[in-house]
Amino acid sequence: MPWYAWLIMVLAIGSIVGGLLMLRDTAKKLPLTDEQLKRIHERNAEMDAKDERDR
């Protein structure tokens, strides 16, 4: 392969890895209240029970 093909491949991979690292660094946790967390857990339990019944 010619040198410029290697250069394009390195730039593409570097761009992908750099984008993923930037995405990881800017990710923030959602500040949820205790009530919101409780509703989420209840909803997940409901969906798990429904999935079990459907099987």
C-alpha cells in the first residue's frame, strides 16, 4: 500500500478514537432525585415481570 493510504487510515482511526475519548470526557451523570430513581426502579421491575409473563 502506498504511504498516503496508510496516512488516511491513521487519520481515520485517530479521528474515531479521538471522538470517542471526547464523548467519554464530556459525559455527565444525570442528577435524579430519590423519587425519580424509585419510579425508574419500579418501572424496570414491571417490565421484567411483563417479560417473564410473555415467555
